[in-house]
Amino acid sequence: MSRPPILMLHHVEPGPLDPPPLHLNSYLTRADFAGFLDDLAARGLRTLTCAEAFQPNPPRRSVVLTFDDGCRCFRDHAFPELQARGMTATLYVVSGALGGTNHWDRAAGERTEELLGADDLRTLATAGIEIASHSRHHRDLPACSDAELAEEIAGSRADLEALLGAPPQTFCYPYGHVDERTHAAARAAGYGAAVSIHAQPGARPGDPWAWPRLILNPGESRFERRLKLSGLYPLWSRLPRLGILRRLRGRR
Ligand SMILES: [Zn+2]
């Protein structure tokens, strides 16, 4: 069954970013994000939540936008642009860090990002945003013991059910890291689907519990973004692109 492309984002900020982040590729400007949404609308593409995309027969000409970590910039900059266009998204939150900061990134030297708290998540859920699980503590799951895995995957599902009144339908592996044990734990916890990242070793096209998402990067061309929306990007990314371009130029 064909599924819509699932894109991965982290931050939408107006810029300039002060202090500058280590991982600039995780930050889209609000203007860039708004322009991307306008392009989706102009092409008649509809946004779905991740949970909707994994229902039987999802609508054609649709796309899923996912945001990892649940930062305040989603509420302040991404959500208003989505809402203005009647669009939706899935927000993957770390259930043990609500209202806190991105401590897992801070340990690697990244700048501090404030995370959304329980009230904000309830408001966003009421407005049609899918609030789903990105584990409890953002650990590298394949390195966890079985007990820790259960805490991170099933525990975060229970946390969000208590918060929102219904269990989250989908799960997002921190860092996209998934192996056989984490895959089995996500299924056992009752999620309907779980997402990773394109080109991560455990990601498997067609596998609803190891789904490869495509990263939406700042500064990429409209052509590259349209490839990602078309479903052709995974194939394109495997081709020796430079060689093809050289051959095409040689034909001029
Ligand atoms: Zn994350």
C-alpha cells in the first residue's frame, strides 16, 4: 500500500539565531517554512498526521510533517503558519522532559531549547495536532536494557495517555536508531506505527514500525523538496548524482 511521504523537522525560528546552533540543518526560518507550506497548498497537497497516514488507504496527494522533540518554537512559529492554512502536523514529544529543556542535545554542546509543557500540548491536541511519543528521556534505545526500553517506549505511551486522555498512536525513535529489540518493543507497547530516518541502518521502507522519514533541510532547492514529496527521493539519493549531472551537461 502506498503511503504519503513523511518529512522530519525540528525547529522553525525567524532568525537570526543567537546563539547560533551547532546543528544549523535542524533550523528552518519561519519564512522558508511558510513558503514551503504555500508550495504544498499551490500543488493541492493535503497534510495528514502520522497516525492518519498509517490508516488503511490514506488519501493520495498528501504529505506528513513531523516535528521532533516538542520545542516551544513549534507553538510560536510553526503552528501559526500551519493553522493559517488549515494544515496539520505530528509533534513528537519527550514525555519525561515536558516543560524542561533539550538536555540530551545540551550534553553534546547544542544550545538550550525550551520544551513545551503539558498545557501547551493539550491546547495543540485540541487544535488538531497529533501529539505522539519520542520516548521518555530521549535515550539511544538500542543501547538500553530491556527494562529501560519498556520504560522509554511503553512508559512514554502511558505518560501521554494520562496527559491527553488517549494513548498516542505513533512512536518516533530518538536519533532514528532502531534495531530488532526496539522494533519489537514499539509493537508490543501498542503503537500503530513508528518512524525512523531515511538512511539510518534500521530504517526499512515499507515497514510501519521502522518507517524512513525524509529530512526537510534549510536552503535546499525547490527541486529537491519536490523530489522528497514525490516519493522518488530515496531512489534519487541512491544514484550517483554527480555522474548523472555531468552526463546531462555533456549533452548540451
Ligand atoms: Zn529527538
